[in-house]
Amino acid sequence: MVFVGYTHEQNKRGLFHERIAYYIKKKNLRYDVLAKILSVNKCQISRWCHGVSRPSEMRLDELCKAIGIKKSSLYRQFKNSGH
């Protein structure tokens, strides 16, 4: 997944959900396991990963902690395909 070449707004809005999905997959976390950690339904995790909805700021903080990333990782541009 390469995000270079997109404007700041595209990265912020359009690709946010793809980054959530990328990091969840990278950590080999299943939606049901992550949902249990965050005390949400696994369908909610799916909605976040498909861009249907976004986590609240509180949930976003919890999500980042659960997958071991900084929140800024969801907003920064990847410089190469190796992440």
C-alpha cells in the first residue's frame, strides 16, 4: 500500500480506513479478538476498516494502543511500499 502522491486531505479522509485495516492485518489480529479488547462488536471493527464509520477519539486511542502504533501512523504518508 503506497500513499505517496495523495494530498493531505485525501490521506486524512479517504485512506484513513485503509491504514486502520493495514495495521490490524500487519499485527495479525482478527476482528473478533480486537473487538473483545476494545469492548465493541466485531462488525464495528469491519466498519472502521471499510470506511463506513470512524472510531471516536477515545476508541481511536484504544485501537492504536491495542495494535501497538502511534495515532500519527494513521495520518502520515508511507514513503515506500515496504512501510
